[in-house]
Amino acid sequence: QVQFVESGGGLVQAGGSLRLSCAASGSTFSINAIGWYRQAPGKQRDLVARISPGGTTDYADSVKGRFTISRDTAKNTVYLQMNSLKPEDTAVYYCNTYISRRVWPSYWGQGTQVTVSS
């Protein structure tokens, strides 16, 4: 049972940047892909970015060219650099393992709130 703790959220103006951090309780990068997810009020939780054990990355179309997922294995930490933020990026952001498009983790932490003002 690997746990993740998200941090780095906050209030930012449209066009600004934030860097989110995800600290893992143990080494998991060699066995699982890791994803950043987000959920806006009243909306479905969506996958926005993922990174595989081999370092391959993938992004939702809505964030391509603006967000970058990366990791620091020595710190057991995954990052999400978010640039050119838009009001529609406002959501609670979560990190977790990535299993498949249709099978998602069952346990979620508290996430970190990102609010983008227009």
C-alpha cells in the first residue's frame, strides 16, 4: 500500500505557473506508472499526465504543451510543472498509480487545490 502526499497547489492568475509535488511513501517507480489526476467540483476525476517506470510520459490533450510530469527517484517524488494556466485547470489535483484507462486506484489522498483566476 503505497501512499502519496500532494503539495504545491494554490491560487494563481490565468497565464501563471505552479509546480505540484507528490511524495511517495516508498519506492514504487520501478513497478508502477504514476499519474496526476484532477477533479473539478461536480466533475469526473480525469487523468492529466502519467509517467511509466521507464520514463515514458503521456498527457491529456487539454494540457499538452503546458504541463510537464517528471520524477526524482532519489526523493521518491513526482512533479507536475503547470504553465500557462487557464481557469478551466481549476481542480483538486491528485497523484496515484496508473493502472489503465479503465482501471483506476481505489484509494485516494486529499489532493492539493489549484485555483486559477481569470
